[in-house]
Amino acid sequence: MIRLRGHLICATTEEAAAVQTHVALHTELSRAEPGCLSFEVTRTDDPMMWEVMESFRTQDDFNAHQTRTRASKWFEATRGILRDFRVEDLRD
């Protein structure tokens, strides 16, 4: 299993608004991907920060997610936002 955990850290209210605008569809599409075990993007107590937690069955599933995401409206709208993520390979 591959797990990504971390934060989106917005520098401006416009960046935070872009996340808010696009997060629901991004979450829906991500959860529908083959191999997606969980996918959550939630606002923290800081209105400029979002917690990201996702897991995928295999590295290939995770890679496919990354490829789809890079071609999405989500990425187009949020590409400039600081991402502080850690990816872990959780083998049994």
C-alpha cells in the first residue's frame, strides 16, 4: 500500500479559494480511481492549510493517480500552492 500524507499550504486567500472550489470534484474523481483505498482533503483550523491523506493499493495505482491529477482542472487551479507531502510504501 502507498500512503501520502501532508498539507497544502496556501499563501493567499485566492489560493485557499481555489482549493475550496475544486476539492469536491478532485476528491470524487480520486476516490473513483482503480486502487484508491482512501482519499481525504480537509481544511485544518488554519483557513490557509488543508490536510491531505490518501492511500492506494499499489505503486502503479498511485502513479496512475498522479498522472491523472497532473492533467486535471484541480492541478491547473492549485499548481502554485505549496505541497508538504510525505509518501510511504507500507508493505505487509
